[in-house]
Amino acid sequence: MRICFVTGGSFEDYAGRSVRERADVVCFPFHALEEVSYERELKGETSIFEDVALLSKEEKNIVVCGCYTDARGVKRKSVVVSDRGRILGVSDRVNRLDGGEYGCGAGIKIFDTGAGKLGIVVAEDLYFPRVAETLSLCGAELILCIFEELEGTLEQVLMRAHAFCYGVPVCVCAVGYAQASDIGGKLRFASPKNCCVYDFEREQEYHLVETRRRGFYRRKRTGF
């Protein structure tokens, strides 16, 4: 699977290029799109999601793009996913840290695309291991985290740890930087370029893990 990370410039800038990178998946962080109002989209006053769908149709690939959504005044950090001209859905951040402007949504999503099953991590959800664990348990073949600006090395450490602990390759697309880890927890790709490409190889490995713990006590039946 070939992944293109567009970490600089707007969505319009990339869509307007006469020559684009050939890739199975194209990722944009949160700077790329304007704020998306669901109400205005439904009324036809804006066509932001339609533009995302059209790009994926033209390129015959999957487009994954971070955006800020507004549902009648409730604002969230979200990621829209389109597959060859069809909007598959929008995934919202499910964890909110210390209040803040943007609320949290409900539900963690895996998108079954032409390039495989993509698990989406939205922004600060990367800080919560259960999100990556849930995506792994539900069969994600690749986890894509769409981020804002990286805080330093923390996000890379978490990316590598999630990939190692849950057995799914993890990629992070942020403003000005992209990176990827394999299931061994090794950093396989990192680039500050505005537009960069990573050739991802599917990896799946299963192990029997046993634990010994207290609980689940059931009395033995007697008297038979």
C-alpha cells in the first residue's frame, strides 16, 4: 500500500495540482480543510466533503482528511474518509482533555476500503491506548492518526508503542511532519516534507497470550 502524506499547504492547493503523487491513500492533517458546518453542507451552501469525494474519485484512491466539524454549535475534531468518490463516513475524536473548545464524539471507527481496513485515530486520541487496542481487536490492518502539530517526541513514542503492543502498523500525519512504525515498534518512515510518500507493507502476526489472575470464581456443584 502506497501512502501519500500532504503535511503542508491546503487541500485546495493539492487538489489543484496538475501532477500529484500516485498513491493508494492520501492523508491530510487538520490544517487542510476549512471548518465544516454539517448544516451548511446539507443545505448545499458549501461542498467541502464533496470536494474530498471528487479528489478520491479523480485519483481512484482513498482520501483521509482532518477537519473541524460544527453540528449546530457543537464543534469537534473529526476525520473524513472517502473511497473512490464515495464518502465512507466521519470519525470524531472520542476523548476530550481538560475541557477545551472541541467536544468529543462517540464511537471508534474502522473503514473497510479498497486498500484494506483502516482504523482512524483522531488527534489526541493517540494518547489513549484503548483506542488503538480497540481498533486492533476489531481487525484494523493499518491505523492512521490524523494530528495537528506534534508536541515533540511523545507522539512518536506512543505511535511505536501502540504498533508493538497491538500488532498493527501505525502512521501519523501531522502539520509539517509524517511518520510510521511497523509492528515491531521500529520507526520505518519519518519526513518533514510537505508532500511525502511511504510504501507500507501489511504485517499480521498472532501469538497466544495467557495470564493468571483472580476473579471469575464459580462454586463447584455438589450433591449429585
